Amino acid sequence: MAPLIVDALKRLEYRGYDSAGVATIEHGALARRRAEGKLVNLENRLKNEPLDGTIGIGHTRWATHGVPNETNAHPHFSGDVAVVHNGIIENFAELRDELAADGYKFTSQTDTEVVAHLVARELKRGAAPVDAAHAAVKRLQGAFALAIMFRNDEDLVVGARNGPPLAVGHGDGEMFLGSDAIALAPFTNSITYLEDGDWAVVRHGGVSIFDIDGQPVERRRQQSMGAAYLVDKGNHRHFMEKEIHEQPEVISHTLAHYLDFANGTARDLDLPFDFNAIDRLAISACGTAYLAGLVGKYWFERYARLPVDIDIASEFRYREMPLSARDAALFISQSGETADTLASLRYCRKAGMSIGAVVNVRESTIARESDVVLPTLAGPEIGVASTKAFTCQLSVLASLAVRAAADRGKVSAEEEKALVRALSETPRYTNQVLQKVEHQIEKLARELSHYKHVLYLGRDTNFPLAMEGALKLKEISYIHAEGYAAGELKHGPIALIDEKMPVVVIAPHDRIFEKTVSNMQEVAARGGRIILITDAKGAANATVETMETIVLPDVPEIISPIVYAVPIQLLAYYTAVFMGTDVDQPRNLAKSVTVE
């Protein structure tokens, strides 16, 4: 069993990981082998110390809580319970203190270990394994996918999903559980995808699926193409849709790489410069990556008081800006091969600047030519229009801004902890948005698809988000769209407003909300049709009639651009679907732009 699990884990290597492990029930006891680093290390361990058994669970880990080492690698044990977990348990500190008070000893720094102890405690109190798992899952807050195995039952694995994907594979007298259909492809192409809030009782003979309250639910069984494709669309129509839905998981991976959630601090990074010693940060990128950098400018200047110059890469070197070796440069690129961005990097290299690369491909040219690689952990992004790469870029930049703020002494230890706590909640809020507003946006998109022009407005960090919303819509639906700072409306764009011009306003109820309301009133007075994306307080105080109001959760300011990116992605996606365009490969566009 163990070698089969390792082979399945190999198919998930594209996601990235820092350690791996596998556990089985061997001669009536839980047994495991774990190893830091690549899967080959685990394979070598298993060659020297084989595992027997006919039931098992395995995992490749991105460190979220605790350093990447064997002790923190999954699976985690507690008594008769073994657990593997993707995601972040947000209330782990509270649960850890509660369990420690009950005498449970923690051997790792992970949030996952609280799940094992919670289930073990329920067993100790007399609950049956399935009931123990259900009771534990109900206590968890955050985004998670779980597989739980019990020493005393070799015909049971319990799975649970709230955010990160989880699929059940159907075999002949055998069943499987995996985070991606591609991992299950060696065993079966018959798949059932769990939905958020589902938990499943998986036995050799089949699966029973329940909602969080324990009521049975039916989920569709379907054929998967996981064996044929490296990255499978799963139960989604397009890669773009799948990648939008992967965001809670990949954001959690990315944030955990830069933030220590357990201690509430930004991780120390091996940077070629000291944030406290540089006078200025220069950021350069193209397209969506540029807009991520523009949001980052707000964060660096607001929290770290670090001046930032940001340029579209194709303009950067031609305006001949003065550069200094006391400055640092940051280049953002999904592919790491963007020609204009690479040319800007080389221009800064000649000026003697320290260079960092925010890239999704660590082996890329931009990564190789930089002093430090700051990876986004989005995994392969197949859709040409960037979605999860964008929110992961934002996650890196927000984390770096917190690190810079701490290094420059602009935030106290408590303020740093509060910012890290807010960022740790991003996957949960992102998942809530997907659950609560997707159907509403799909209905709205049908109407939006009948218009030829759309305007997007926002202030502060929502200004670059407005430009990103417009870019997404024009990229994949071919509807003309423009994004503006809301305060610029009266300086020209207001001339375009009439009853045939929908105006998407991105406006959480923040310190400048009333200013944005004034701009919405100007639009309404001229017959413009307003689509307002806000929170509950914003919806209650908007005082204008809207075509549609999309209400998102009330979120901390620093994570607002990441969470609010999701509805603008969904709006573009569903509009393009109704327009009948090629969503994943829109005309005239390439995923990686390797010419100037």
C-alpha cells in the first residue's frame, strides 16, 4: 500500500511541497514513515524501512505552522488516530490550549496535530470513530481538507472538506480519497467531488457523504480525465473556473511560506538587502502582475513607510529613472519569462541594485537572474487570464510589506501579530465568497453579457483592483472595459455614463467609503447602472439604487484586495461563458509573453 500512495503523491509534485509522509495500519498498529524534502527521500526511507498494510494515508506538505522538517511532516498521530491535512486551522491556538489543559502533549508545531488530538479525545470519551471525526470537524474553523484513519478499523477513512479540494475515487472493492483527480488516476477514473461542508465515510465497499450537520447528501459520480492530463479540470467547465476555486488552498500555501502563523510574525527571509537600510523600492511588471504590484505599493507605503516607484515593465527602462545601489528592485511575473520584465531586471542589474523576483516558476529566467526568488505557490496556471497567480502575488506582497514594516520599526509586535492574524484568515474569507456569491454573480453575468462597454471604479487599493476587473473582462469576454480611480470620474470618464453603461464599483465600507458613495451618486444621476461590490455595512449605507449589490464578508483592510479579487474574476468568467468565447485561451493572447 505505501508504495502505491507514494506513486500517487508523485502526481501532485507540481503543487510543490517541503516534506512528505505515509502511514498504514501494520499488524494492528499505526505505523508511518516521514521525510523532509523531496519524495525520493521518503522512497529511500521506505526501501530501508518498508511499511505493510492494506489501508493507508499519505501527504506532501507545504509548511503553514512550523518549520519544514520530519517532526512537522504529516501524517500526525494521537493515540489510535492518524490525520493528514491541507489548509489552515484558524482556531488552532485556542484548540491547542484547550487540549493541552486536558493533558494532550504536542510533539509538532503544526495546526494539524490539534485535529488528531480532538478526534482522539472524542474516542476516549466513548464516541465511535465516525462520530468522533464528525465532532472534531465541527470544532474546526478555517479552510481544510482532511483524511482521518483509525487503528481499530481497517475498513474506514473519514474525509472532510471546507475549502481545499477533496475527491473520492471509486474502485472495485476498494475506495480512494485524494486532493486531486490526477492523484487518483492510477487507481480509478470514477470520481465523486466533495463540496464545501461535506464529510465522507469511506469504506472498501463504498462511500457515504454527509453535510456538516450529519445529514446524508448525494454528490454526482463522474468520469475523470486525470490519467490523460497533467492537470485535470475536475468537475469544472474550464481551467479558469477551477483555478478560481483553487485560490483558498494556494493562498494558504503562499502565506504560510512567508508568515509564521503560530507566533504571529513574518518569517525572516534571506534577502540581499535590509528593508531598514534601503531608501526606495522599485517594482516593475506587466499586465495583471503590474496591478498586483500597484496594490503592493499601497501596502509598502502604508505599513512600512517605504517609498515605492512602480512601472509597467515596457516603460521602465525607457524613462531613464535615476537608480541607486541603495535602492532595491522587485520584479513580478507569473511565468518568470516575461520579456519586458526581464529587460527591466537587467537594466537594474547594471545599476547595481539588489533584485528580488516574485514568480510562480522557480526555474525561470527571471528567477535565475535575481538575487532572491520570492515564490508564489499557485501551482500551474493553465488559463491565460491570471486568477490564482494574481491573488498569490498579492499574498507575497502583503507578507513582504509586513516583514518590511517590522524591520523598519513601523509596527509594534502586537500590530505585526494582528496583521499576520488578518492574513491567516484570507483563505477562509475567500472560500466564503465562492460559496455565497458565485450563483448571484452567474445570474448577473448573463445580463452583463448584453452590454458593449463597462466601467470599473475604486479608490485606494480598490483602484488597481478596478483596473484588474476591467482587464479580466476585456481579456476573455471581449467587452470593452476600463478601470478608473473613482475620484477621476468627473475628470473625463463621466462623459461616457448613460443607461447603456454598467459601472462596477468596488467599495468596502472603509475610511473613504463616503467619497465613493458621492461618485456613485454622480453615476446614478446620469442613468448609469451600478453594480456595487461591498460588505454589509456598505450595502446598508450606499444610498443609491443599484443594478446589483454583491455583499462580501466584512474583512480586515490588509486582505480586502485579495478577497475582493474573487468576485471580479467570477464576473468576468461567467460573462465570457455567456458570450461563448474561448475562456481558457482567448484570442490574440499568450500565457507567457516572451517578446517585447
